[in-house]
Amino acid sequence: MNMKNRAILFANGQVTEREIAISRKTAFDMVVAADGGIVHAERFGFVPDAVVGDFDSLPPDSRKRFPGTRFVHQPSEERCDLEKTLIFCEKERISAITLLGVTGKRLDHTLGNLSLLIRYDRRFSLRILTPEAEVFIVRDSIKLDGIPGQGISLLPMEEAEEVSTSGLKYPLSCETLAFGQREGTSNEFSDSCCSISISGGLLFVFRLYPEN
């Protein structure tokens, strides 16, 4: 039976020391890279168990430097490398994934990756680490730890219905958030934890890192 049910996944976007420090505190059983994400993994001292993609961003000597790594070549152009890697993780029976490198300099790639993750969040427990925030996809409810004054934003995809919160400076009570109409950005923790619930739709919740 495959017991490797928690993975860290390196995509080929932006990765900084901050996300790496957080990821090192995370329990994981497997390290996976989406094509050029292997560069980030190597840079920060991770040895990938598998690399998946069309390999157009793969350094040419990667197989020599990582002889024990599985290189899963997926040349199809119908899916991006991140999606190919998520499909690989599903086949490996991974249930929880911490993702790094999902965001970057190109806004179209960032939005495309977030859109992609919406299609897969029911198959995995997803946690997204960006240079500025930890991101969660919420379809029902979530409880998060924080410190008073720490920033948090609620961004609906299309519409999030009956949004209610506790533990935030600007509370919501059965209110509707809708993309292009009303968002819940620039809120703050008012306590050491908060809860967020919705009755329908979807929210991206951005828990900003505490200021040093």
C-alpha cells in the first residue's frame, strides 16, 4: 500500500526563502517538481522523488544530478506541466499537497494556475505558499490561526454565498461576495484565530505572513 500521501510540489513560478522556511516545517512524504520546478527544488536543497512535464524547462544534466529521481515525460500540449503533475500525484494516491511556485511575474500564468487548482481542490487538500501569503481554497468552512493585526483577504471566484466570519476586524454575516462586485480584501485578524464559512460558491483565502 502506498503511504506517501503528503507531497510538496514545486511549480516553475516564483519561490523565495520565506515559503521554503514554512515548507520545511511541513510534514511531507514526497517531493515532486513540475518540469522546471526542479531548479527551485535543487536551489533550496530538496531532492525530488519525481519530475513531471514536457521537459522544455528541464536543465539538460538533471538526470545525472538526480539519478534516483523518476523523470516522467509527458509531451502532450493539451495540459500544462502543473496539471500533469497533479494528475501524477493523484495516481500516486497523494491526498495533501503544499504548492510552491504557483505564482510569478506573469499575471496570466498566475490566474491560470489558480483556475487550474479550482478544478483539483476536491481531489486534494491544497495549501499554496506564495511570497506574500498562504492561500487556501474554501468551499464550505475553514479555521485559521493568526495574530491580531495580521492581514487576511477573501477573494470570491464568481460568487460566494452567505459568507460569515468570526475573529476578524471587519466581520461578515451571511453576506455575498462576488468577483467584480464585492471582495473581502485587506481584512485583519482581531484574535488568535478566525473562522470563515460559506453556503455556496468558492473563496480564495489569503493569509498574509505576519510583518517582522
